[in-house]
Amino acid sequence: MFKELEKTVMLFSGLTLICALAYPFAIKAIGDGAFADQAKGSLVYEGKTTIASTLIAQNFTKPYYFHPRPSAAGANGYDGTSSGGSNFGYTSQKLHDAVKGRVEAYRAENNLSDTQKVPMDAVTTSGSGLDPHITVANATIQAKRVALSRGIEESKVIDAIHKNTQKAYWGIIGEEKVNVVTINLTLDREFGKVKI
């Protein structure tokens, strides 16, 4: 019996060293070495102050900023401690009413006609509620509002969209997208923060 107990203790100790110490430290070393920015949360700094992460959406609402996808994360949305979707199904009346209201608001804020199509990502939440990306089509529609609010030419905002467009992975996985956090930071850096 003591021999079996000794084997069990040795096996437990060995697996603990491998799984609880060696493996996590190895993964941390690889992350810090090969993916240093991502391993630290893809944080954005203004001086020494952390102002954002390029991985988490923020609720930009001012007309001179690009607006992210709607969020169902937390009571007021965009809550990084409460990631999640609305969990409303396709046949949900609440989902239908929410999307209808968002379509009307999007058309009003971007001066669109009643017949102009609205990109789906502009009116639906992501699965996490914290996706910082919008489609290029969504960004292009918002460009006119952003340019007018900032008092700059729309072509300069379109150029900012092109600079901040992330291509599909390996050219085939996913679609082109624009990170709302990085494009808004680009606008502030290139054209100055809007003072109201």
C-alpha cells in the first residue's frame, strides 16, 4: 500500500510541476517574447496614462468620433467586466424592436434616407458586446458626419479609414474591418481633439 501511495505522490508532484509551473511559465515567456503587446492587453497610452485597449470597444457617442457596434455587455453596455450578448433569438420581438430603433437612430445621426441600407454591424451587438471593430461600409457611412463635425474634408477621414483598415487574416479569414479605438485616436492625433 505504501508503494502505491508513494507512486501516487510522485505522479501528483510531477504533474503539478509540469502543469502548474513549467507550462504556465513557458507560455508566459513565449507570449512576452513573441506577442508582447497582445500579452499585455494591447493597451494604448497617452503619455504614461492608459487610455484604452485596442481589444475592447468603448462607447464613443460624440458626432466627431466613429461609433462602435451597439453593446449588450452590462446594464449600460461596453462593460468589460460583463462581457456577453443579449441572447435574444431571431424571432424575439425585443430584438426586432431594438434593431428597428437603432436603424432609425443611425439613419438620423448619419443623415441617411429611409431607403438607404444600414450595415448590420451598426445595429446589432457582437457576441461579446465588446467588439471594437466595425465594417468598412459602416465606417464609410459615418465618415461624412465625422468630417462635418470636425470641420475637415471628408477625403481626409476616408484616408484615415484606409490607414486603419485591418485586412482579412492571410487574405481569406474574416473580412476587412476598422478598429474604432485606433481610428478615433488617429483622428485626434492628426487633426487635434475637438474642444467643446
